[in-house]
Amino acid sequence: MEEIGSIMQYLYKQIIHNLRVTELIWKCFRCNLSFKDDNLAEIHKKISNHSVTKVKTIVV
């Protein structure tokens, strides 16, 4: 039974590893907000006067 569990765990890790995709987002580290849309990030930048940084995230 443990062998089946370890095989399933191995397969799960392989599938998750292959499904990872990176996504570019804009993040305000002062507010801890993330924006997928550049326009929203620019609006936040103008309203709050905070800097917004491009960040790559891993999406599963």
C-alpha cells in the first residue's frame, strides 16, 4: 500500500512540475496589492503615489 502511495506522490509531483506557468504581474509592495492589468497598476501608481514593480509569479 505504501508503494502505491509513493508512486502516486511521484506522479503528482511530475504533473505539477510540468503544469507550472509563469505570469507577469505588477505589485505594490507598500500596499501588498497585485495587478494583472498594466492599466490598473498605473491608476494605482497615480492615485497612491507608490511605485509598482513587475514581478514574475508561478501559476499552477
